[in-house]
Amino acid sequence: MTDKKKTIVALTGAGVSAESGIRTFRDSDGLWEGYSVDEVATIEAWQWNKEKMLAFYNQRRAQAASVEPNAAHFALKALEDHFRVHIVTQNVDSLHERAGSSHVLHLHGKLSEVKSSVDDSLIYDLGDKPVKLGDKCEKGSQLRPNVVWFGEQVPEIPNAQRIMAQADICLIIGTSLVVYPAAALVYDVPLHAPIFVVDPHKPAEFRFDRDITFIQKRASEGVPELVKHLIENHA
Ligand code: OAD
């Protein structure tokens, strides 16, 4: 028997986790929990002050582990009963997985993981535990958060592009689409696939003429409504 389920691809950003209690980036004046991007999210900052960076990410890791998935995360999980669902997220929290979603690609890495500073293939799962200066990988180099910083390559982009290109339907949820290369993934969505955007504000990267439905609502309200609509009309 062939599986005739359609493929839904959801590209998510900080807005999907906002109602779980994790602040977005650009709604808080470009600050991440009070810090500028330059201080805590660039490769240069890591070269200059590893201790501060480790402390910052230890806090973020503990915070992410202390919050719960919200109705938007759970609604995306529920879609799996009717569609093949792939989530491409810019978020470093694991709330999609904790809501039960099966296929989640993290473009910007995961807070729960650390990696070697000299070998990207040496990745370790920390859960919610802290990492400190002097904690080393098996090759003897300092462990660092397994997140993508500004100034670094985004190694998952080719995989994300392949996933976006499989979409029969695309959902864009809670992302301002101002950070590249992630924002350009919208151009990999096939032209025949309708795009639904859930965000209280209109994201930046929509300069093309195609079938886009804007749902200007918070994710916890807009995503469950959209999921109901998709199941009733597109499954
Ligand atoms: P942003 O902070 O840029 O955008 C968050 C989006 O979520 C905005 O469009 C808001 O309008 C929307 N939003 C806010 N509250 C919402 C809610 N309750 N429901 C739905 N939407 C809501 O975050 P991202 O687009 O995810 O990168 O940022 C992209 C990247 O920039 C991040 O992954 C991070 C950051 O610098 C790295 O760290 C490499």
C-alpha cells in the first residue's frame, strides 16, 4: 500500500517558544536575555571570553529545561496523525521534541548539547547540566555549546533545503526571517505549495508573489486553529 500522506514542513523560530516563557530576540530590542548578540552569540565573543559564554549558555540550558512545550508545539505534533511532518527550527531549545514531534532539524544547534572546539563531529548530550572552563572533549579541547554563532557556517542548511523542497504545504511560525541563511529557506518551498504564516507581525522575507495566508495571531492560538483547518481541508 502506498502512503499518500502529504508532506507538511514547518519552519519555526523564537515566536513558537515565546508562550513557553523563552523570550524572542527581536521583540526584546535585539537583546538575548539582556545581552547583545555581539557579547554572547558570535565566534569572536567565544575567542575573547569563554567563561562568560559558558555561564550564559549554562543559564539558557537550565532555563530551556525548566519550561514546557505550549499548545503550538503540541498542535504540530498532532498533525503527524494526518500528514508527514518535518520541522525545521531555528530554536536551540528542545520543545518540539518534548511535545513529541518525530522529525526536527535544528538549524542553529541545540542547547542540550556541547561539542569539541576542534572537531565538530564530537558532540555530547548534556541534558540540563552545566559545562565549565576546563571540561574537555576526548581530544583534549575545551567543550563549547553546540550552537551556531554569528560568523560560523550553518552546516545543516543543505539538509534543510532538501526538506523545504519536499513540502506540499509550508508553515512559517514565529520567525522574523531576518537572519540568513535560514530566512532564504522560504525560496526552497515549491511554488505549488501553499504557505501559511502564523505570527502577530508580518515577517520580513516575503518579497515574492505567491499563495501566502497570514494568520496574525500568537502561536498558541494560531497554530491549533491552522492545524484544525489543515486536517479538515488538506489531509
Ligand atoms: P526573532 O526574535 O527575530 O523573531 C521572533 C518572531 O516571533 C517575530 O516575528 C515576532 O513577531 C514573533 N512572535 C513573537 N511572539 C510570538 C508568539 N507568541 N507567537 C508567534 N509569533 C510570535 O526570532 P527568530 O526569527 O527565531 O540565531 O530569530 C532567528 C535567529 O536570530 C535565531 O535563531 C538566533 C537569532 O539571533 C542565532 O542565534 C544564530
